[in-house]
Amino acid sequence: MMMKSRILRYSRRLLKGLALACCASLLVASKAPDMLERLKASGKLVVLSQNGPTTYYEDAAGQHTGFEYGMLRAFAEDLGVELEIRDVHDLGEMFDRLRAPGEGAHLAAAGLTVTPERRDQVRFTPSYFEIRQQVVYRLGEERPRKAGDLEGKKVAVIAGSAHAEQMRKLAQRYPGLEWEEISDVDAMELVEMVDQGRFSYAVVDSNAYAVHRGLYPNTSVAFNLTQFQPVAWAFPQGEDDSLYRSARRFMLRANTSGLLAELREEFFGHVSKLNAGGAQAFAKSSRERLPQWRDTMQKVAEQYELDWHLLAALSYQESHWNPRAKSRTGVRGLMMLTRDTARELGVNRLDPEESIDGGARYIVQIREKIPERIREPDRTWMALAAYNVGFGHLEDARVLTEKMGGNPDRWADVRAHLPLLAKRQYYKTTKHGYARGWEPVTYVQNIRHYQALLTWSSRIEEQRLAAANNAAVEALADNTPVDAEAAGAASAL
């Protein structure tokens, strides 16, 4: 009887425990999934951004690339989901859509400057970049030195931007300030407006101007409108901060892991200190000399699976697209080949088309000699350095890099050690001895810069032709007159 009573009590306790467990299970099951859980269930990270050279764009193969895109893709991979970017032209609209509950966007990432006004609307991750707002002016015009000098002048800013916020602040101190907020434009278009004299000044971010500088040789920085300001991703405000906390952790890891440093090097490491004279010379040669060789470069580049902009940039760095160029060391022609190299390649280096073909084959041969484990774009940048200083000296620099604790397979590390080849304490230990190691560093940087300028110049040209073609087609459809310039551009397509 006693045993029976014990079993009964045990059974009751067991049933009570099961009941409590079931209740707890039901409570957990009924809990609504948080933002991070819903995102992972959907399998997609939706980001609002702006197409452009400092954010994301399509490369020659039609694939998305860019500094912001590289970070977003890494974050999406970290979450185990796909990345979807929605292009928003207007910054004001971007913030409105980010806060709209039914929009479905998880964050905004478009080189957004962190400002007090914006903090009232959204919450930002830790900063991953810093920029300064700069006033750009047209060379030959009176250069402003401070904000007060802008009074009474036409100043262009992007609508809804941090630049517009800054102008409103300054207007409290300088009531004569006038500016126009322009929608559906990027920094490049503002600089072009100044270059063409449509505005006296424009306010743009320092990184955007550095990328575009060579395209608009008639412009320069007048002064910095602000000190350095942080740039970060923006998230909607709310009690659910699960995704936001994941983004914060990712950003901190990106800083410590070297991801941010790699992306900065890849997308902004090429920016050179091209002075006004250099920018004007490049722009003039692009108009007057490049068109003569463009078709050949495109054909040869396609044959050897190269980007023709890279081939053109290499040729400009070597000869400024002068087929009769000659250096003090005896290299000659568009691609400035040595006599021995031209003989090995079987080309006449003074024949422009043969020189282009030879130069393309030579850079491909060098690139193929570089260890396969070295990834692009470092592989190409090292090949360019070897084109300039010689493959043996490049290998010496890689050996020095490894001995001194760097990564011999990363261009950023090798670049830092190349100048050591000019110092006896280092070159006396190398296989190939002394070299003017600082030259390939500048050489590669310049070529990367020229390549970027040519790429964006081609993109602008394509967009203008497409716009002209659309205008002509619409005019024909409406049976309305179309201006001769637009019709001519359309017929050229």
C-alpha cells in the first residue's frame, strides 16, 4: 500500500512537471521571431544604396563591385543570406523608405555621413570610414578661402545630403549664403557642373572628389568645409535591435580582421595626388590621342582577356599615347618596350599596333609567372610593378616582405617594402641587388588611377549616348522635333 502511494505521488509530480514543460514550450513557440530571425528565414538582406564609384557599380563583366558592395556582401555571407541592393537616387527618399514599416529594407548603406540631425531619425553602426566635406571651385575663378567667401555665389549640393545640413547651419552665421539642392545627381555630376561653369562652387565628399579629380581638370579643392566626419550604415530605430547588434559586431570584426583595410586598398588605394597640370594633360590626351588607338586596344585586350582600360592606362603611363616616345634608357613606342623584349615578342616596337599587341602579351606573360595562389587584383598590380622594375626585383621585394613579417602575396605589403630595394642594407642581401624601388610604387598607383578614370569616362559616355538615343526615340514616337546633337548621338549607336 505504501509502495502504491509513493508511485501515485511520483506520477503526480511527473505529470505536473510535464504540464509546466508544455506550458513553457508553448510560451517559447508563441514568441514572435525577431528581425534577425525573420531575415534569416527569408534568406535575403535588403539594402538601400546609391549606384556610384564610392558605393557599388557594375564592372566590365557586368558583376556588382565597389567598396560599399564588398562590405555588404561580406555581411550577407556572415549572416548566411543573399544580398539584394535597391538603388535609391534621392537621399531624403532613402531615409524615408528606411523608416517605412512596409518597405522591407533592413538598412541603408551609401557612404552616409553621421550627423546629429540624422541620429534623430536612424541609428548608426560604428564608423567604417571618415570623410571631409570640401568646397570645389573652377580653376581660373576667384578661390574662396572660408565659408564667408561663399556668400552671394551659386553653390550646388546634393538634395537631402549632409552637405545641405551643413549649409543650413552656416547660413545662421552667414545669412548671405545661397545654395541649390539638386536631386537625382551624384558628386561627379556636381563637379562637372562646376567644371562647365554652371555653378561657382559645389560641396562634395573628399573621397568622392579624389576618385573623380582627373576627369575634371579645371576644378580643384578650395577649402575643407568640415573636419573629418564618420561614415556608417544606418538602421531604422525601434525596440528590435537584433540585426543592428549583428551589424555592430560585424563592423568591429571587419576592422580587426583587415577586411576594411583590404577594401580601402582595392577601391581607394589607387587615388594619386594628380596635380592640375597632370589632370589637364591626361584630359587633353584622352580627347586628342586616345581615340586613334582605342579600337586597337579594345581588340587586343579582348584577345588576351584584359580590361582595355587597363591596357590604355598602362600605355598612357608609359608613353602618354605617343607612338614615337623614347626614354633615356632606350625603351620606345606606345608601350615603351626594350629592344630585347620586342625581339622576344617578335614585334616592331615603333609600329603602334604591334607595340600594343606586344605590351599586352608581355603583361600577360608576367602575370602568369606570378604564383597562382596570389589573388586578383593583387596579381595584376604585382605584374604591373614587374613590368616597370623587372620580375626579379619584384621577387626580391616579396622575399624582403616575408622576412620582415609582411604578407608577400598582398600588394599593399609588397608595395611598402619595394622602396627598400634602393637602400644598401637591404638590397645587398637580395638576389638582383639595387633597384629604384620607389618607382614601381608610383607607377602602379598612377596606372590604377588612370584605369579608374578611363572606366568612369566610358561609363559616362555610354550613359549620355543611351540618354540621347532614348530622347531621339521618344521624340520620333511623339512626332516632335529633336535637336541635331541628340539625333547625331543616337544615330552613332
